Amino acid sequence: MDFDRGGSPVIAAVLSGETVAVPQAASADAADKALRGETFVERQGVAYIWPEIVFARGGDYAEFAYTMSQNRDQVRKMLLQEFGELLLPMAYSNTDVNELAKTILGAILTFDGMHAAHKDEAVQGLGVSFEHGLRAELDRLFMANMLSDSRRRVEFLSKNAYAYRGVKNGAADPELPVGAMKSVGFLIHGSYTLLGGSRIQVTVTLEKLTGGTSRSFTASEPISQIMPVLAKQLFDFFQANEFQEWVNPQPHLQWLPSSVTRPEATATEGKLYCRGQGARLPYSRELLLASQGGNYLPGGIPPLKYGVYLVADKQRHDEQHYFFTDSSSDATGGPVRTSAGYGTIRASYWCVKGAPSAEVRFYESLYRLRRESADAEVTRALECLLLKLDDFGASDWFCGGAYPSAAKAQDFLARKGYVIELP
């Protein structure tokens, strides 16, 4: 393509005079499914939770860790030392050591038994406390966030409700519980494990009665703080605003990871590997968009690491460019730069299959025009245009405030013979 102004052929998306249409992402089916109530939580109306919450006591991690950390010889040595410290002074005072030993042993066993009994008593009422505490904390969150009853998406069923009484009296009428439970959406149960000191771990499981699916929430906190933490998780699960799910912004692209044996490579090695896969290096815009989707969504890749990536961009110089994700990305020229000042770079990279979008081609065309222009004023206008369009490589240092808006830079370029339609 020819960048010369005048009657020469014009490049697509820059000099053609035709409006660049950046493709819009298609709507997500997930949003429609949510409206139809096909997700775990019904977002329309109120869901009811069975009023009883049972908390089962799990193991005692602190006791387990303490017991398993000692072998038989260590325990024997500890007991002998304890007995020795008690018996030796009395042996020197002509006390009947055998009788004394029996007495001391009995006292120790009694104290140990009392400690275990008190510990059991201390945790016996935890299940009831957790049940009422969880309900109270959920109500507190509704009030703290000024959510009226009409905005509640979940409620605990009253024990006076027909469904509850129907199930409890179901022995007299076997069909009654089945009909009564139609108004109940969820059942909550949980377990707790002692961690040592006042810390405790509680896991709450939310069962959806229609479909048999479940979700679990867990927290490890001092016992006085455990229910507020779990209540907040449940509250957010039911009440948090539901946003439209991620929509793949680049459905025409297919992403391929770098070589397993050479995940970091020079530009030559990276491009060679991608060509071998029938692919190419991505542009920085493509790379950043994909990384925003994460590793578990369509069209997404894992978040970018702290470092440098190979990209296909070319800005002010017709050389290999790199996308810097570390602190050097704040340097003049932005995160997309050449290797100037860095020597040979071995960078991370991804390969991608598919043609670049119209938006990517638009910015690459602007940079190509900027590289090939010999007119200083045209160059300045292009730099200002890139700055106003918030491009990666744009900098006020190159623009110098010559054009306060994209429209003014665009008008100047048009007078010079360059017709540029913005995306």
C-alpha cells in the first residue's frame, strides 16, 4: 500500500475516507440464562432457606498436631521428667514413694479428665450459637446496606411456615412434606474444626434443593469473628449485583502458548516457533485484551507476568517491539518499545492464529504513516492524534500540546491530503 498523499491508492482504515467500524462483541448467552433462572441463585423474587442450620463438630487440628508431633519415647520421657520433678524431693524426705506416685498419678489423670470435660462443654453449644449468629449477621448486613424487604433475594423460612410444619408433621401424611417443600429453595449445613487457641475453621455448605447442586464457603478466624465473615460471603453470594459475563472480545483469534522447552525466547526464536504453529506474534492490544479474560474464560489467557513480551507492533521505528509489564513501562514511549537500551531481550510470548482486527490495523497504519512521513508538522499532528486516542505508545512529549483535540489534528491532516476516519 502507498502512503503518498494525492491520487495514489489509500490504505484501509486510514486514508480511504471510509469509516472504520470496530467489531462489537456478541451478547452473552449467560445473561439470558440468568434471567431465565437457570443459574444457581434465582435473581427474581425471594428464595427461602430452611430455618434450621446444623453444624457438625469436626476434628481438633491443634490436638492432632500436638499428638502427632510426639512419638512414644518423647511422651515417656516427658512423663518421667514430670514424675521425677515431683517424686525426687519427696523421696529425700523419707516419704513412701510408691504411695505418693499413685496419688500424684491419680491427680494428673483427674486434671486431664477435667480439662477434656471442660473443653467438651465449651464447644457443645457452638452449633446453636453459630446458627443464630449466622442469621443475625445476615440481618445486620441487610440493615447496614439499607436493603428493604422488597430488595431481599433470600430469607430464612419461619418455623411457623406451612412448609416447616408440614415436614415436621409429615409422619401423619407422607404426601405433605413433598408439597410443602416446593416453597423451600435452599438448605444450609456446616462443620467446624478447632485450630488451637481461640481460632476456628467453619465451612458452610449451601444446598440447592431443586437440582441437588451445592456451594461451599469457609473461613478461619478467631471464634468471635467467624460468623460475620461467613455471613458476608453468603450475603454477597445472594445479594451482590450480577454483571454480564465475560464476552470474548476477539472470537476470531485462537491463542497458542509458547514452547514448553523455551517459554522465553529472542524475537527470532519466538517468531520462528509461531510460524511453525501456523500462527504469528500478537499485537499488544490483542495480548492485553486476552489477558483480561484470565485462563478460564473463552478467548482468555493467564494474566501477564511481570516482565517483557514479544509483540508484533511497530511504532516509531521499523524494528522489533516488546510489551513491558514491569516498572519500565512508565518510561517515555509507554509500555510498547524497542530493545534500545536493553541489549538482547529474551521475552515471554504467545502465538495467535487469525487476522488482526480493524482497530489494530488502524493504529498500525497510523504508525506506519508516522514512520514514513518527512513532514515535521504531519508527524506532530499524528503524534497528537495518537495521544488523544489514548494509544499505548502515545506521549505528550511527542505532541507538545500542538493540537488540543483529535478533531483539530484530524482537520490539519485532511488539509495536508491525509483523510483519516477515526474508529
